[in-house]
Amino acid sequence: MSSGKRSVAQNMPFEGNSIDSRKPLEGKCFGSMPFPDWFVAGNFFSISRNTESSMSTLLIQNGTLATLGENNRILTDHSLLVENELIKKIAPTEEMRDQTADTVIDAKGQLVLPGFINAHTHFYSAFSRGLGKVPPSKNFVEVLENLWWRLDRLLTPEDCYYSALVSCIDAVKHGTTTLIDHHASEGHVRGTLELIEKAVLETGLRGSLCFELTDRDGPQVAQDGIDENVEFIRAKKRDQSSRIKALFGLHAAFTINNDTLEKAVAAARELDVGFHIHTAEDQADQDHSLKTHGIRVVERLHKFGVLGPQTICAHCIHVDEAEMDLLAETDTIGMHLPQSNLNNAVGVADVVKLIDKGILYGLGTDSMTNNLLEEARVALWAQHISKSNPSVGFMEVWNALLVNNSKILSRYWDENIGTLEEGSLADIVLMDYYPPTPFDENSFIGHMCFGVAHSSARTTIASGKVLMRDHQLIGIDEERIAARARELSQALWDRF
Ligand SMILES: [Zn+2]
């Protein structure tokens, strides 16, 4: 176990850092300290995406558009004009033949979709890929104890920044343009959300961030968790950025005692912000709650005032009927994370029942992937096997991704995200796809599940800016970022 509280200064300079022209950001701070030397904006980015640039236009021609939204429309041979960060006009290509733009993309043979939304992930887990030192775990709590709680204590601020960078680059490559992250680095709490925000902004994406408050590392780390959430939420409320939002992060009911929960709710109430918490992911969460508090997990969260339309309860696998009713009555958001659940052998959420109850239930990846189509496919197979029924859950799991995730974002952003409509934010993915069977609104989800899911994102656009074109990242030096990430992850593995 790490002693936890090393200062940023003690971690500098980073030996072996071959990055040139390192300059600290002027006027910025890292918690209460200046940003460390390694933290340099623009180093890997030949295009700055931190600030709104002057007016620009982008025209996508000759594409097949799927608008998504409540009334998904398939528009063949259409063009789409983007002005600055918004979709300005959608019309048949013929009608827009004379339209000019700063950038023109020919989308012939491509399906044009809103950028995918990953509604629950953990950037910090990126450096666990290939880590072989983890002892075998017999259950979910041992997975946490043997891997995640050890790893998150050892992350340095630089690890937090680079794990977010590599995760965001991976998202761009999979056409995922908005991510709701849940961050943990219990050995270095303060200032980390600001570093992650920079990574999201530099890669051109959109995100909602939070720090996972927990009592598992003692009262000081818990207080730091509250302070980190509060400070970041306050900053986001002030700057009204359309790119980054904040939630109040809570790890899970079974690692937060009543005093800490009370403090967190009081702070969040003052800031008028919702929570993001793992909820009944494993039966162990319920067992702990019943034994320690005499009530079930969702009942306890409700009693303390955690639930509500701004709050995300991730998983909701081991919830009973009354808990589902509570989530529905309070209009709390639920989140499905099937690949993680199968990997951890914790069970499969009853997606159909949760949605039938009226819960807004979205889809995330829990950092298993940034390919949301892969996640939705697994979600479907998991429903089939859990119900021994090959016909259950088709519309529910695909709507979680293609409709509900967009509705979830509308609770945090004023702008429309996740639909191709005039006035929506221009977050767009182009995928190579010539439909080999009839392709319309009725067959659309079948094509997504069994065809488009095997294609790959060709071009990714967020806020009207092209982040990847014809599989080439634009203005992002992935090779050098990955090289530094490998150095840092090796050092992390050595400490593990
Ligand atoms: Zn998670």
C-alpha cells in the first residue's frame, strides 16, 4: 500500500522524459501549486482545441445519415453543413450542390452518425492493460482489493494525465466523442480533475468528470475527495464550458460511511449538482448495507438524498423491485456496463425490467473499450443468456446506447448532443458501410448490430472540429504520447 500523500514536487522531475520545449502553463495552478514541469499544453498537439477558434465551416457531402433521437430517420444521399460547433443545415446533396465550406468531406459509401457517447468509464484504468502482477481474485471485492484499489493509490498526477490522454485518443479512434468519467487516484487526489480536463480538451472531446469519494483510505483522503469534487464543480459552474461538466463522484455505498455521505450530500446540494456512484454492482454491496446499516443500498442512498434526475447510479444489478421503484420515482439515471459485469462475474442487470419501470437506463463501458457498438452487442448477448431467451432485450439495449445516452447528456448540457439535427452540437462519426440488404428506419438497428459494428470509425468530428480523418488523427502526436505512457506505466507496474 502506498503511503499516499506524496506531493507533486517530490515526483519531479521525471527522469527519462524526452519531451522537448517543456514550459509550465502560465497563470494555471495544480491544486494550490503551479502545474509541474512535465505538464505542457500543445506539446503533442499541433492544433489547439482548448479554446473556441474563429468561425469555421465544414461540409459533409453524399452521405447516408442516421439522425438518431426519438424519431430516427435514415437520409440517403444527404449533405450536412457545420458552422462552428453546431450543425447548421441538413438537406439532400442535390439541394446543397453550390454550398461552399472551409473543409469538405465526401461521405460516399459512409454512414454518418452522431458521435458515440460512453456514459460511464474510468480513464485511470488505462495503465492496467497487460499488468501481470495481480493475484487471482475469487470474487468482486477481491478484484477491487487486488487490482483497482492498489492501482489507484499508486497513480501519480502525471499518470492521471497520460492515462486520460491515451483513453481519449482511443475514444477518437472509435468515434466516441463524449465520455462520462469516474476518476480514482487515492494517493494523489487534489488537482487531478484539472489534469484530466486538460487531456479531454486537448484531444478535442467532451466530458463529464468527477472524483470517486471513499472512506477506504482514511479520513484525510475522504476529505480531499470532497474538496476535489467541490473545487472542480465550482470551477465548471463558473466557466459554463460546453465541453466539460462535473458531477459529484462517490465510489460506492459500501466504502462510504454515514458521516462522509452526509458531508458529500450537503456540499453537493449547495452546488446543485448530481452524483455519480457505483450501485449494487455486486451482491457484496447489498450484504454490507444490510449488515452495517440495516437497509438496502438504494434505500440508503435515497435516505441520504443522493438520488435524483442529475444522479447516475451505475450498474444496478442487485436491486430489488422496491429499489427499482425508488430509482424510477426519483428519476435517477441508471447505467448498464455489461462487459465489465461479465468480466467480474457479478451478474447481468435486468435491462428490460429497469427500462419498463421507467428508469432512464444508458450504456457505458466501465473502461473495457471505447467501442460502444461492441459494448451494445455484448449487452444483447448478456440479456439472452441471462434470460435463456434469444428474443429478449434487442430494442432496450440498443435504445440505451442510441437514444438514452443522448437524453442523459441533456440533463447536463443545454445543447442537443447525440442527434444529427439542425442546431445540435456537431459531434459526428463517419463509418464505412455499404448496406448489403435494405437499409431504412425499420432495419437500422439490425444493421448496427450485425454490420456497422464490424466497421470502424473512419472520420471523427467533435464540436465541429475534425479529430480524425480517413483513419488519421489530426494534430495529435499519438506515437509520442504512447511512448511516454509506456514509460509511466512501466514505472507504475514496478511500484505495484
Ligand atoms: Zn465503473
